[in-house]
Amino acid sequence: MLIKELRGTESTQDACAKMRANCQKSTEQMKKVPTIILSVSYKGVKFIDATNKNIIAEHEIRNISCAAQDPEDLSTFAYITKDLKSNHHYCHVFTAFDVNLAYEIILTLGQAFEVAYQLALQARKGGHSSTLPESFENKPSKPIPKPRVSIRKSVQIDPSEQKTLANLPWIVEPGQETKRGINTKYETTIF
């Protein structure tokens, strides 16, 4: 959805409300909405068709801003991207299978921003390295809240990239800590 006037989270909320209204009016339109896999990493986000595994779109992390959940429907979330060719901003709206999955995706996007920011700082200090330095602290600057229930996800990391990726701790169930790679894939519905 094209954003004519960029207003941060207000723009994401407006886009979510418009999509929610359109989908409530037409169940036929909802049948046409594809299920996708979101691949989130410190490099960006890819939309992957869940049926044929083709990449539909990808956005570099530096072109993503303002990711937020819809306050009216917490299983819906959105983020805004800037198209460098047209210089327009677009809001991408998604509905996850449940509230907890949407919550986890938003947190993962936040962690991806944090890792990308730390990498940019390290690159400025140490000669433009595109990999994580050995001394990189892979803890986010803010504590990560625990999801309310367990969440299913699939993690796929290319073995050739494992040396350059940080593993961030993620609490999936109360009292059970697991390691999650910075390349995480989620299955969700895209509007």
C-alpha cells in the first residue's frame, strides 16, 4: 500500500485498518491472499511463496522503517519500506496465524535492526567489515520479553554463513532457552 504522507506508526495503523476493512467486506478477496514465508535476517526481509518457495520480494534492512502490530488485531502487523527507485514509501501488511507469532516476528525485526546497527557501528570503527567481529556482543540493548505460549518456527541457516551470523537467545517457553539463528523463517499470510 502506497504511503502518501509518512507518519510512522500511525501510517502502519492506517494501512492495517484499511486492509482489515477490505478483507471483512470480501471473503473472496481473502481466498486470493497467499500464504508466504517471511525470512528475517540482519540483512533484510524476504517474502517467499509458501507453495513453490520462490522469492516474491525482498527488502534491505536499511530501507525498512516503523514495524508495528495492529492495535485492533494483534495478529496483524506491518512495516514501511522506501523504494529507492521511485522514492515512495510503501506499507506491507501481514496477518500471522496467531498473536504470538506476530509478536515474535515484530521482536525478530527489532533484533535484526539491532544487529544491523551494531554491524554498522563496528564497520565504522574497524574498516568497513561486513561480518560480525569476534568481540561482537550479541545481546540486544533492551531485554527481550517472553512470549506467553510456545511458538513454532523453522530456522534455516546456510552453513557457509554460520561463521558470520550471530545467534541470539530466545525464550520459547517459560524456563526453556533455545538458540535462534539470525536468519529465521516464519509462515504467515500477506495482504
